[in-house]
Amino acid sequence: MSAAAGSEGLGLRREAEGQAAALPALLLAAEQLAATVQMGGHGRRRAGPGEEFWQYRPAHAGDTARFIDWRRSARSDVQYVRDREWQLAQSLHLWVDGSASMGFSGARDRAPKGARARLLALALAVLAIRAGERVGLSGPLAPARPGRAQLMTLTALLSGAEAAGDYGRPEVTGVSARARAVFLSDFFGDIAAVEAAVAQLADRGVTGVLLQVLDPAEEDFPFDGRTIFESMSGSLRHETREARDLRGRYRARLAERRDRLETLARHAGWQVSQHHTGTPPQAALLWLHAALQRGRG
């Protein structure tokens, strides 16, 4: 990365941080959504450095006196050590597709795909940071960090993201080795770009999940008669007199795209699911949270 590009990225990040205080709505909604998820213990069930009590065990040769729980030991003839649960602060990196395609909504009273993806991503960040983990974006603007201040930075960056092109391509330059990653997109763009990004991360020991976010109209294809289809940026346009005739081919293409996503996830050791913006976000957040837990190893 050139010095000019680095300076520009730093400027964007500082601008986002400066705007964070004026953008509480997304964070508030994300925290409310996160509150609906019952948090489980994030520690791995083994002894080691950590804050949470795990178990008492009889003292062994080599245990120093400072690890002995004298109150518990006084109730028996055996000296006991108070083990703590081993905990490792992990890093979570988020890619939220900010392309024009994600601005689509099939109904006035339904959130666009991008708004739902940003809400889910930030709610997931809230859960992870509450569990003591580091969270960042997959690109260079927001390296993974812990704490409330990082939530404000992520809120600003996600809220201020501008559509760049019809379809998104994941950027993974900021993802650290052996971290976890979450991609939220409609995945309507170049699938080869997604496959290359996931393969690159899998080679570095990164585990993750793919969540395809769709509007119900994109699933059902309820169009009939004369219809003009136009991309969100206006760069692509197709007119037909019989939209119904396209339904079968469209659904076949959608099924083919899902098959490729599932194959990609299976080969990389990732997980994949779909979410419709016509349904509440709670189920999607629960799935994301559980999927990341399953992928901890």
C-alpha cells in the first residue's frame, strides 16, 4: 500500500471516528438486538489463565502456594487448587457488502438488505466485545480492537459506507491469521472473488461464516407481465413483456449460486446460511452467534 493510500485510509478512519458520536441509532438498535441473544460462556473449558472460576482440583507436585485455595482446603485433609477457565481473546473480522445491490428493498416498509446486514454485523460485534474479544472490519480501516470505543468506530464506518459499484467484493487485507470472519452479502456479484477471498483466509487458519441476505422478492420472483429490471446503480437494464417466463431460469441461477456458496464453505471449513429481510433479525443473529461458537475449535 502506498503512502498516499495509507494517508487516505487514515483520514477516512479519523473522519468516521469523529462522526461516531452523532450516529447512535444503529448502535442502539444493534445493542437492543444483541440483548435478545442469551450469551453463553466464551471460554474454552480447560484450565489456564483467565478470570472465570472453573473447578477445584487436588494440588499436585509443582503447584505453588499462591494457587492453593486455603479456605476450601481447610474443610478437608487435602489441599485444593482453584482452577480458572482458560480464555483466549480472539479476533473477529466483519465484511458487510456496501455495494449498490445491497440497497434493494422490495417493499416500502421493509429494510434494505444493506441496512439489515449492518444491523446484524454490529449486533454481533456487541456480543463479541462484551465477551472480551477484539472486533474489526476485514479491510484496513478498522483493525480488530476491544472495547466500547471500537463499537463507536465500527458504527461510524458501517453507517457512512457508500455504495461502490453494483456488486461487492470482499476485502481481507485486515484479517489476522487464525481469526474468525463473517461475510454478509447477497453474493450476487463475482462469486470467484468471494471464493478467492475465503480460500486465502482458510489457508491462514481463519474460520468463518457466510450469510446471504436477500429480500423476499429476490427469493420468490413475484414479477409478471411487462417489467423493467434495473440494477440499483442504473448501469444495467433489462425489459421484458413476460417476466413470468424468466422465473424458472432465475430460480435455477439462484439455486446454482447457493450451491457454489455451500461448496465453498464446505471446502474451507466455513458455514453458510440465508436470511430474508422480511423476517425478524433475531434468528439470523442467533445462527451467526452459534455458528461462530461451533467454529472456535
